[in-house]
Amino acid sequence: MTKLLDQGAVKAARAWCAEAPVEVFDQLPSSNDRVAELAAEGAPEGTLVIAGEQTAGRGRHGRSWASPKGGLYFSFLLRPDEAMLRRLPPTLVGGLAVCQALDVFTPEGTKAQLKWPNDVLLDGRKVAGILGEMTRGDDGYRLVLGLGVNLGQVEFPDELSETATSVAALGEAPEPSAFLSAFFESFASLYRSVQRGGGALILAQAAARMPSLGRPIKLHLANSTVTGIFSGLSATGGLVLESEDGTRRDVHLAGEVEAVRPR
Ligand code: BTN
């Protein structure tokens, strides 16, 4: 964990938001919870919390997120305004930034991919996940983006052994601070670009990393499963699902994609 405490982590955060505080812990229940606490106390955009391991890591859909030593767990605060909330979801931007950072540290020819909306895959297995949690206070919207990245883990719990991977499984894992630097360099540039209205270009970059695009999928929603062709991304990052009868439905940041073999 001392590696996380080096100047690299602090520098990485500063590149994104110069004045934002950075907290580093060997162990935390959940870095998302800590950032939410700091946000409620008025912490500025960019506030970053990094944990060496988590005892109550949370994933999407109320799942837990296994967070042993060897992985990288971090959360940071965004304070989007209404206009920004109508643009691309920051979770999608975060997923693309993780892909770009992974490309720096994985063997040549390995391209990190996205499973809509923002699971990050290497060789078809999940290497990183993103949890966005938003609340609204007197001070406006507080969006906590939490990222779990499997950097150095070489073993996974039985239930994940077929579906999860890590950077270490493909080669050498980077120092956490080096990964953070690469991530925030990408995220800062992508997020600023969305703020300036450049969402379409970011959307195209994200789409190019989605292997299920244009293919038949099953989309598992909260209470049902729908099938169709994943025909594209909407301007706000939603999944456009085309049914057999040609009707199109825009699903916005809900659900879980499963690839199915074409008949
Ligand atoms: C997913 O289900 O894919 C999202 C996983 C997000 C996990 C990260 S780890 C850092 C932050 N703290 C948490 O409790 N969860 C997120």
C-alpha cells in the first residue's frame, strides 16, 4: 500500500483537479461511501479517495464487489450541472478512460473493450467496473464515481474464476499510481471534451470498443429480459435495441447485456 502513498497518486489527482483533496487508506469499507461523506461536508469536485482493499465494496445492481489487496479501488467526486447531466453519462466516460489507461499497460495488440454500459473487459473477461451514485443536496448534484480495477490479483473467488481477469493475468501489472495517472489524464481530457459539447466523438470512441454492437443480445432489465439487435448508442449513451419487428427502444443506463449467438 505504501506504493499508493507515493507522489504519483497525488500528482494523478492534481492533473484532474488542482485543488482537490486526496485521501489514501490501506483499508476502507467502501471508497464510494467516504467520498459521499466528504461531498456532504462540501468537498470540491475531483476529491479522490483510494483504498488498498475494501471490506464492503459495492457493485452495480446491489451486488458486492470483491476488493482484496492487489486491486485498485478509488472513487472521486463530480459536481455536474443540469446541462452536463443531459450529455453523456460520466460513467461511460469513465469506462472509456479505463480502457485508454489499460491500453498503456497491456501487451501490444490487446485492446480493452466495453460491455455496455461501462464494464471493462480484457480478452472477454471483466477487468474493471464502475459504480456511479448520485444524490442532490443544497449544493447541487453530487456524483460519486467509484472504480474497481483488477490490477495485480492473480486469483479470483470461484464464482468469478470464469468471468474475471486482471492486468497481471496478461503480463505485468503497473504500479497503482501509474495507472491512476494514466486514467486521470484520459478522464480529464474526455470529460472536458464532453463539457465543451464534444460528446459525439467520445460516443464514437466508446462504440468502437463495444464488441456486441450490431449483434443480437439479451438485455437483462430489473424485472424482465428483452432480446434484439444492439443497433447503436443514443446521443446520451443509451443502448438502442431493435426488436424483430423493427421497433427501436432506447434503454438508458439500466440492464445487463448478454451476447447471444445469431440464429
Ligand atoms: C460493477 O458492479 O461493475 C461496479 C463495481 C464498482 C466497484 C468500485 S471499487 C471502488 C468503489 N467503492 C465501492 O464500494 N464500489 C466502487
